[in-house]
Amino acid sequence: MTLKKKIAISFSIAFSILFGVAMLIIYYASVDFRNDQFRQRLVDKLDYISHYIANTPSFDRESYKTYFQDIEDGLFYEDVIILDKHKKLIFSTVKDKTITWNQAIINRLDNEKRIFYKQDQYEILGKYYLINKQTYYLLVKAQDYSGNEKLDHLAIVLTILFLLSTLLIWIFSYNLILRLLHPLDRLKKDITQINASKLTNPVKYAGNTDEIAVLTQAFNTMLKRLSSAFESQKEFNSSASHELRTPLARMSFQLENLRNQQQLDENVSHVLDNIAKETQHLSEVTNSLMLLSKFDSATLQTTYQEERIDEIIFTAYEKVAKAFPDLQLDFSIKGVADPKLTLVCSAQLIEIAFVNLFKNAALYSYHPEVTVVIHESPTQLKVRVTNHGAALSSTDQKRIFDAFSRGENAAETTGSGLGLRIVKRIMDSHQATVEYKANTQHSAHTFTLRFPKSTTENSDSLPIQ
């Protein structure tokens, strides 16, 4: 989940919770207000009834109606019960129904004087009165139809308001976060475009004092330090490799002259052969390091041209065959009926990649043989290079393309451990891929090189990264 979404969701959830709590406070405050108002109306009703009792010693239903006909109390489904000091019924407004009451509530009125409670949809108030030195127990039961209807309406309004507000705040917060963090998106875009050839280009930001400006300045400072260290490393690597090439070439030339002398002892000749091999190995390591340093140079860019992949493969094989004359090549083409086999690339670099793969096959195969299968499809050009040799451990298979990485099967063979690393870097520079897969059952080692059609058909100049 992106930072923008996290901030927007967190802000929206916090607002929704706070707004929901505010809505609940409003609703329950309204509930308490309705309860207090309705209780007060019930109390007023019983006070009116106490005045009626005091003014009408012999009261009945007709006189009750006459007395309260001008009083508007707004009570619905009202029932009134009057009990005497012996807690017996002496008056009731209930008609055609059995009159019941909670005797326990009546007994509690002696001490508590006033009790309010609910029963189903009704709200009941019981109160103790002393009227004209006579004890009365009055009960009034009614429904607050209007108040409950208003509460239901308020609940609906608050719910709709909560949902609409939550939806609007989610949309508003997300768009606000997008606008506020838009400079961060630009910064991310600029950073992702930085590669080895753009380390000296600082990231630009229009702000001056905000956190993103501070982050940009810190990143540019780090970029300068990284560029300086990177350039120093490349300069040392390139200079050291270049300086070593000349004395190595002289040593090889002098060793060759010395080996051609006829008066050499057999042991001395054997030692000279070993020294010549080590010198050649050191020369190859120097050339590999120099080639790797060029991959990271901003000034060395290769102009890609349309080349035939089969011609590059045969040229690479011919170069390897000079050093390993026993190496056999099994070549085949599959896929479309009329393959073009064209590739927009640097022929020199792709040739180096195949030279390293063929040398790898010649050095580590049980039999000096390599199989190359080209498969062309509408979407990609795939080259599969296979040889048979000692199996690699799972650890060696994972780091086979790492620099200076050599498997256990290479203990008796001289090498630098840079060949496959160079193959990987060359493929990356062409926006292509190389994969390794081992078949332990047949002791097969297969390298699959895939060149997408977008690469093979694009003739623009591409920089090596």
C-alpha cells in the first residue's frame, strides 16, 4: 500500500470515528432530553390530578373529563390509576380492560415517593401524595409517541449525515493527500530515472522550506558523494587494468620467445608453459575488469545496429575454437518457417557474451561439445546454450551470475569467475534476460538468452547501464 493511501485511509478513519462519536453523543443527548421532558410532563399530569382530587372530594370519570378537558398535555394512550391509603383502587380511567398494577412499585412509594419505570412501549410514573390529610397513590401510564417519532427521525438524519460526510471526507482526504504529496511523486519519478550515467544530475524541486525540499537536498548531497566514490572506483579499476595490460603483454611475448629456444630442459619448458598459462589467465582477468568498468561509464555508449544472431554465434565459436580446437558445436533453428534472426544490438558485446558461454562449456564439460538452439517467435528471439558437465550445488546455482563466483566443479580449472557476470551485464544492457537451469538427471547446464521483439526491432541508440 502506498504512503498516500495509508495517510488518506488513516485520516478518513480518524474523522469517521470522531464524527460517529459526535453523532452518537447528539443522539443519546436527545434521548436523555426526551426522557426528562416526558417525565416532567408525567409529573405535571399527576400534579394536576392531585389538584383535581383536592378540589373534587367525590370524583368520578365524568367530572375527571370535565376538569381536564381544557388541559393539553400531549400524552398518548394515557391511563390513570388512583389508590387510597390502603392501596386499593378508587379511580381509573381504564375502560373495558382488566386493571392491574405492580404492587411492589406501590410498596416502594412509601419510601421513595416517586418512581419512574418502563413497561413495553409505555412509560409509567408512580407518585405518593398527601392530599387533605389523606394518603393517595397515583399512577399514570402513557406513550411518548411524538417524542419517539422525533428520535427515530433524528436517528435516520444522523445516519444519512454520517454516511454522506464519511464518503465526502474520504474523497476529499484522498484528493488532498494526492495534491499535497504530488511533489513527492515527482521526486520519486526523478529518483527512479537515475542510473550510472546520471549520477551527476541533481534532483530538482521548486519548494524551499518544506520537508520534501530538505529530503531533496539530502538526496542530492548523497548523490554527489556516491558519484564521487563511483567515479573513483571506476577510474582506479580502468587505470589499473590498463596499466597491467602492457607489462602482461611484454611478459607473454618474452615467455613465448624463451619457450621457442631449443636448448631448454624439459622441466624448465614445463615451468614456462605453466607461467604462460597463468600470465594468460591474468590477462583475461584484466580484460574482464576493464570491460566491466566500461559498462558503468557515462561516456561509453554503444550505437546498436541490426545484426544477425547466427552470424554472431559462429564468429564467437570460431574465436573460442582457436583456443579449444576440440570444442564441437551443434547448431539448430526452430520457430517460424522463415526466420529473420535479426537483432538490434552491439555485435561486439553479444559476441563477447557467447564467447564466454562457449569457453564455459569448453572448460567444464565432460565432452567438449555445446548445443545452441535458436527459437524465433512473434514476441521474442530466444537462444538456448547447453553443455553437459558436473552438477552444481544449489548454492552455486543461485550465485552463478555473481562476480568472482566459481562453483565447486571449477576447483581444478583456472578462471576469474567474471565470465558469466559479464554475460549478465551485456544482456541487461540490451534490455534482455539470461537464465540458468540445471538438469541433474542428464548433467545438463542450460543458459537461455531472451531478446524481446521490442529490443530486436528498435534501432535507436541505447546506453549501456
